[in-house]
Amino acid sequence: RAHKFAVESFASELLSVKDSLEATLAADPSNPENLKSGVDLTLKQLSSVFGKFNLAEINPAGQTFDPHQHQAMSMVESDQPANTVVHVLQKGYALNERVIRPALVMVAKAKD
């Protein structure tokens, strides 16, 4: 029973995010600014829920490559030092400091 309802509070918090998305989609489509504003507010709301439940974004641009938090998709020539993340293809996420999805990155390779 505890396992079955373990995510109840998280799910409850997400309901308001869904409501906001539905309200944004129901808004007048002739004004793109309203749509952008609704999406921005919904993203802030979702980020707030993530923060409340210790779900942290991993966005390592400019950091040294860490195989425990990042997954290198390719190595590219760059002015950055070797093993520096030069581009983030997809942000990663950690739940209570445990990586649940590594960031997909492009890493600077050593110069010849």
C-alpha cells in the first residue's frame, strides 16, 4: 500500500501543471505572446514542483566531463580544454542527488 501511493504528493503537484497546460492550449491562438507567456508560466510551475521534490537539473555546459553525471555522445574540436563539455544535447536530472538521467553532451577533444 505504501509503495502504491508513494508518489501521491508528487502526482498531486503535477495536476496544477497539467491544468496550466490545458488553459494555455485553450487560450486564443491568434496571439502568440499569450501562448508563450502561458508556456513560460507553466515551465516555472513545473520547475517549482521539481524543486519541492529534490529533482535537480544537470546542465553541465562549460564543466569538466564527469562520466557519473554525463554521457558523451561525441567529441569535437574546440578552443575549450580537453574533456570540457562544449554542448549539452539533453539536460540530465538527479533525484535527491542520485542521477536518474545523465546529461547527453558533446565534449572537447584534445588538440593534436
